[in-house]
Amino acid sequence: MLKSVLSDKATRLFIVLGGFFVANAILAELIGVKIFSLEHSLGIPPLNFKAFGIDGLAFNLTTGVLLWPFVFVLTDLINEYYGKRGVRLLSYLTSGLIIYAFAMVFIGIHLTPADFWPQSHINSSLPLEEQAALRSQVGDYNAAFKLVFGQGLWIIIGSLIAFLIGQIIDITVFQRIKKITGEGRIWLRATGSTLISQFIDSFVVLFIAFYIGADWSLQLVLAIGVVNYIYKFLMAILLTPLLYAVHYVIERYLGAEKASAMKHEAMLEP
């Protein structure tokens, strides 16, 4: 039974695309706790611009933004060949798995550590100076674990709601553009749907997590949202060639006739 299922190219492709979709989304949630400086990472000074009356803005971004653009690219690819139902299935599955992941992390945080573990990162064979340096950076491994993985409830709720709303909007816009343009202009339906959905996503997550959950001012939420969206906008444009490259690989893998039939069926889906 399993052999016959996996012998179908369309099924294998869905498993591969779905696997990367789920993995990227969960990883983005887990690593998203770190805020990095895009300018310093690129070796340039912070831009320090102003928006909505907030001065000194720069591209200080959650590490999750490295992966979310790929999630939306995968959304468009799955939408192209498997239609709305395929994307919805993976979106709901991913949301459930994100909740499961955070539940397991929550349990892991509250487990009592072994006596040796909070200092286990400090190797006793190292010179005393190096041990002291490590201890000054991370004195308690268990406390660090809790700080890194213990994301606030409002952040988790905000990111989940933003993810689902973004996916629904992406699915809808993608299919509407495709019905107008037909098989051509892949860049328009893929990039257009991504830009619209990520615009909503950028502000929804901040509004729930920080305006409602952390009492940020609306001005600050809008300003940070603009910074995040500028980055996502640029990434959506830069990833367009990758989208075409993956389309080419998929078309070669499925064969022109099979790929065309799948895309036609996906477009006719109500």
C-alpha cells in the first residue's frame, strides 16, 4: 500500500513541499525569539529612520523573518499544483504542530534539571579564565533554556493568528489573480499574493503580541510593522527568481502533461 502511494510523483512532491513548509514554520517560531541587527550583520551602520513619529528605527528583526518568506513561497507553489485544499490542510496541520511544539517546550522548561546540567556547558578541563568567561556569559544553563524557549503567551497567540490569516489571504489572492491571468505571469500571482498577505501578517502579529499583550503604543506597533514589512517586501522580490527555478524543477519532475493537469484542477477547485 505504502509503495503504491509513494510511487505517485504528485504524492511524493506534496510530501516534500509539505515537509519543508511545516519545518520552516515551526523553526521560524522557535528561533524567532532572537532579535538581530540586519545592518550590523551586513557590516553597515544602522539606517536610523523615522516612521509614525518614532525616531531611530533600524532593521532590528526577529530571526524568524529569515524563514517566513520561504513559507510563503512554498504556499504559492503548493497552491499552484494542489489548490486551496492542499494549502489549508498544511496550514491547519502546521498550526496544530506549532501548538504541540510549544506545549512540549513548556513541559521541558518546567522539568527539574539534573544537578549537574545547569553548569554542564562549562568544561572543568578548560583554563580557569575561559571557565570564568563562559560563566559570565551563561551562568545557569537551565535559566538560559527558560529565557530562550519561554516565549510569552501573547507572542505565540499573535504569531499563530497572523499565520492563519496570512495563509487564508495568500490563498485567496493567489487564486483570484490566477483566474485573471491564467497560466502566465507566475511572478504576479506569487509575489502579489505574498506582498498582500505579509502586509497583513506583519501588523496582526505585532498588534496582538505587543499592543494587546505588552501595552505598546499604536504608533510604535505601526512603526515596527513598517520596518518588518519593508524587509518582507524586499525578500518577496528577491525570491522571485527562486520561485521560477523551483517551478522549472517541478515541471521537469512531473512532466509537462501531468503538471498542466494538476494546475488546471487546482484552479477549478471551488
